[in-house]
Amino acid sequence: MPQTPNSRPNIITRICLGLATLLLSLIKSHANDSDARPNILLVLADDLSPENLGIYDGSIATPHLDRLAQEGIYLQNAWATPMCGPTRVMVMTGSGAQRTGIWHNALKVRADGQNPVSFAQNHITLPRAMKDAGYATAIAGKPHLLGGAPNSPKVGFDEYCLHTLSTKKLPAGSHFDGKMETEYTLPGWQNPVTSRYWHPCIVENGKLLDTGDEDFGDEIFADFLLDFIEKSNRENRPAFAYFTMALPHTTAGADDETQAHRVPFPTTPSSGRPGKNYNGTWDEMVRYIDALMGKIRQQLEERSLIDNTIVVFTSDNGDQHTGAKMSATEQGARVPVIISGPREFIKPKGSSSALFSLADLLPTCVSWAAGEVPSTEIIDGISQADYFAYKSPAPRKILDSYCGTARMIRDQNWCLEAVDPLRDHPAGRLYRYNKDGTRTQLKPSEMTEASIIAKQYLERRLSELPYFDPSLPHIESALAAYSNAPHQHQLEFTNELSWYIKK
């Protein structure tokens, strides 16, 4: 076809327009790559064992958590510690007490003599690692052991909405006129103890919230984090939201009536508003946790966030209701872990027997965020992001935990628990896992060559982890103080309820 005088400029124009379109497409694609990183909502219940949930063959119906588990993965062999404080530090730092010095709520001591409670000064924290990866970060719920002020640079939360346990810690000029759980002085608590459930005492980003009789703490915390995720995404920032539930922990006592014969469980919104901070039931609290998780999922759908949000549900220790909490046993350390999210990150698998430590949450979340994952020379956690995406086998071969001066350790076939040389229990107890998911204790007279080898292996691995050195005066002093603490770890789990692991 003959060329016209204007044909060449038209071709050049089209080429330029094409290059401009391609460039804009590349820029947009790069922005979308950043924006497409998943939001992460990490939910930590307060005292909940796996057998409390329907998906783990529990007796309480939990259809919403069951659905999350069936859509993603739920872990049968996940360990925290048997005590809330050490677990929460483990989640925040990706490290165990051998690094942080938080062995028990009443036993906090580091070999180097530094203050263990201010651990954000010595350890990277989960929110700070997520901020470094470009995430907006927020926490709502129970503020126990964060390593410092929540919005301080070392801790790393951009925003917070937290229960304030004592009126002595309210922002200057604030006055709380809500409910008190107790006016009495309790071991380890400051008095008076403010309500965390009905008419709660909550500080949001430095300001005391105006709450009333019909307000329930965990609802406020959930709404705050959902709003935070939505707002962050509008600003083209993926969000990391940490929900440290108050449920299902007991209250400190009755609020406005005599404490005599009062059950220290709150009622929940399921029973109507306003509720009471006493005379509720354990089953109702667990059912309401499930209902709240259902509400969270529904809100994520309605706000068009569900397709790009990973939800992790777990607990800080075995439940207080059966006595698993504070027992240096697998029942005390074993917790539910349910994870659901976009299939790019969480391939639906259902039940998994993979070993998982809550220390693994930090490196796994940072992996999902495409951030710089700390090495195992710095933390104890191992990223399991590739396993959850079906890109690699489960990476963890061994689990360890601790409570006070006692420790425990396991692999896929054997468990050694309640090892406590400082409490005259150096040998611990050895268990073998059976094919049906139960476990059998091997008494000294029943030991075989295989069980002897297994015990020696677990003992060797446990000996590789730093323990107390009583020759150091400050450690000796801390251990002496712990021996007089009102709440100490137990070496046995004595509840008569049957306990098993679903295969």
C-alpha cells in the first residue's frame, strides 16, 4: 500500500501511545504487587484448649471456626506454653524463654541481668518486623507483656485499642465510671481491677473510650481492627492486626454484688444486653468466641476484604476451665491453630499433623508479608509459609516448651514432659504417640531399646537449650522469689476429662 504523507506520524504516534500504555501498565502492576500482599489478622484467645472446639472433636458447637478450619488448615500438634505471659512474649519475639527470660508470669529473669519485661529493647518484635515490611500495624484487646508502650518505635504498633487493667494507668485527666471486676487486692493484680467485658475500661490511641452498660469489650476490639484493616487498605497499605481476646479468661471477681458464690465467667451478648461480669458459663463464652469469629468473617466479606486476608486463630495456653493451664504437660502447651486465607498462601488442607510452635508465627507472618525473615540464629521460630502454600514439606522436626522451671519436648513419635531438675523431677515422663492419635506413657519398667534411644535423643536436644544457672546470684534470687509465688506450675495434669489428639 502506498505511503501517504501523514502515515508515518500516525505510526509513530501509535508506537508512542503503545509504549506509554505499557509503561503505565508496568507501574500499575508494580503497585498492585505491593497492594496485593495479604492483610493478616492474628487472633489469640485467652485460655482455650483444642478440645473446646467442634473441629477438634470438642463437645461445644463452633460452626464458624469449623468453617475456617475446613476452608484452610487446622493443626493438631501446635504448642504454645502452659502460661499466658511466656506465650505472649513468644508470639511477639518469635523466641522462647531461653532467649527472652520470661519463664512464667512470676518468673522473669535473664542470664545477662537485663530487664526481661522490656524485651523490645533486646529483641525484634512481630509488629516492628511487619512495619519494616511496609505494613500498617494495630493491636486490640489484652495488653499483657508487649515489651513496652504499644506505639513506641521498638514495639511497633501504629494504633492500639486496649483494656486498661487499673485506673492508675489511665491517660492524664481521664476518669473511668464503668464497672470494676473487684475492689480487692489479688496476687499479681493491681486493684481495683477494671472490667474487660461489660462496660469495659478501654484506651484507644491515648484516649479513654466512653463505654456503657451495653458495651462488650471483645466486640469493641474486633470492630476497631476491622475498621483499621479497611482504612489501611484504602491508603494502599496492607494491614497486620493483632486481636488479643479477653475471652474466655475468668474475671477477677463480681462487679457490683457480693462475690460470695459468684461464678467468675461473664455472660455474653448472646444472652442479651446489658450483661453481667459474673454467673455466665464456660460453654457460653466458647460459643460466643465462635459467634464473634463468624461476625469477623462476615464483616471481611461485606467490606470486600476476605479475598485478601489471612486469618489465624489460636490461643495462649490450655484452658483454665479443666486445669490444663500452668501444668507442665502437653495438655497445658497444646493449643488450637486454625488458618484460612487466599489460596495463594493457604492451600485448603484440613487437619494437619505438622509440628508448629507459636514462635513460628513471627517468621511465617513476615514471609507472607514478603519481608526480611529473621534467621534462626536470632529467633527460635521457623517460617511455615511454604508449607501452608504446599510448596515444601513441614519444616519443624521438634517442639519444646516450658513453664516455670519445668520443660517439655517432643517430635512426631515421642514426648518428654515435666522435666524439672529444680523440683526433683529430672527424668520427666516419656510418652509414645500411637497410630490412633492417642499417646501411651512408658514407665521405667516398660522401657525398650527404642524408647531408651528416643528419650536420650530428646534429653540431648533439651540440654542444648539454655536453662537456669543458679550460680548467678540474680538467678538464684529470682528462683527463690518464685518458690514463694502464689501461682506456680504443676508437674501433673490431674483433670479427669479425657484428652486425646485427633489424628
